[in-house]
Amino acid sequence: MIVSVASGKGGTGKTTVAVNLALAAAHESKVQFFDCDVEAPNAHLFLKPQFDHREAVKATCPTVNGTCCTFCGRCAEVCAFNALAVLKDRVLVFPELCHDCGGCARFCPENAIGKKEHDIGFIESGHAGTIEFVQGTLTPGEAFAPPIICALKRKMSNDSIVIIDAPPGTSCPVVEAIQGSDCCLLVAEPTPFGLHDLTLAVELVRKLRLQVGVVINRADVGDNKVEAYCIHEGLPVIMKLPYDKQLAIKYAEGTPAVDVLPTYKEKFSQLYLDIKKLAQ
């Protein structure tokens, strides 16, 4: 079973839910945890894994053979991302804009375009107790996260419960992280901003045809519009987390709630059971 934990915006408690869910599930099953928030991975601060493997992730971008190129401009015409600009006597390539689609090489009439690799980040893997932990990190300045997320997901095992901590928002990295999940948990706050971004996330998840459940964090502050929206849309609210000072203290200490607060151990164990039902 693959469970992704996502949110329409940052700061909702997505990683808190993902980490505590993984620890609760690990009492019953073999668990893999993937931190796919590659621009700011921070689940390691709570699970504290011991890393024993690291590998680079590479992407490719075009190279132009100036002796063959006639500077016709066809490559720039077919590039939807403006990664090439053709001048009178040379072609400019902007690697940070390239999505590695291969269109420029496919349509070059002179076969003048090749590829070169460059590092865009890395993957680290290890163990946090019995949990297999894998995270990706995008190199600062690089703009394209999906290749790292793809490389992470290739390490999934069929005999494990997979917990994916997705990036926040609804952009391409989120799509790459959550697609193929058996269930997607959307973590939201009961605020106007929380409601707005939850509606965007729900639209995305529905387009991907995923089972969805909602977790409302800090449920006893703000208003009830998020819950009313979920009722109207037929979305199951499968857990509510209160605004709890003790939970906040443990978060600030980097201590997962299920390890030290019995109430939350029960809550997340029940969340795991509810997810299994939802994913069936």
C-alpha cells in the first residue's frame, strides 16, 4: 500500500502527520518512508535515520554541434519551455529551463543536437529503527525537482507500506510524488487560506483518480468552513488534530508525538487502520 501525505500549502503539519503515521504503521508492518519534499526535506529531523548510501541524480540538457547546425531555429520553435535561443551564429542553451523532453533533438533537421548530463541533486537512504528511510535533496539553484522524485520512487518495495511525504502545493513535483498512490491524505488548517489551498489540492487529487482523506490540523481554532467543505464534497475527514501545546513542544524538540504522548499513539494507530479501509 502506498500512502502519500500532501497539502495545498506549506506549514499545515504535513510532515508531522507523515512521520507519526509511519511510526504507528511500523508497529504492524514493514514501512518505507520517502521524503519527496526535495527542496526542503526535514523528516530526518524527527525520524533521525542513519544513512548508509548516497547517490547522485543526474539530468540531461541539449548540446549543439556548431559545425552541423545551420541556425534554422527549429529547435527553439519546438521547445515549450524556452530552453534554447537561436542567434545568427550560435545557439544559447539554458539548462535550468530544460525539461529533458527530447523535442529539440527529434525535430532538428541536421541532427546537430546531442545531450550532456549534469548533477541536479542526490538521494540518501538508510534506516530509522525498523523504518527504511529514503530522502532526496535538490541542489540549490536547480529548478526541476521531478527527476529526483522519480529516482526516489524507483526504490519502492512491493512488500512494504510506503509513506510518501510530498512537497506542498499543487505543482509538478506534487503530481510526481503522489501519482500511483493507493490513498492520498490531504492535511489542511481550518482557515480561509487553508480552505482555498485544500480546494486546489482536492481538484488535483481527483484528476489523478486517487482515494483521498482529509486530516484537519489545529482543528479547534479557526472556523468550520474546511469541515463544511469536506461534508459538501463527500470527503472523509479521518482525523482531527487539536491545537496542543505539548504537541508543539515535542515538534520543536524534534520528537515524534507517538513516541512520548500516548493519546497521539492511539490517534495515529487508528489513522493507519482507517487508511487501510479507505485504500481498499
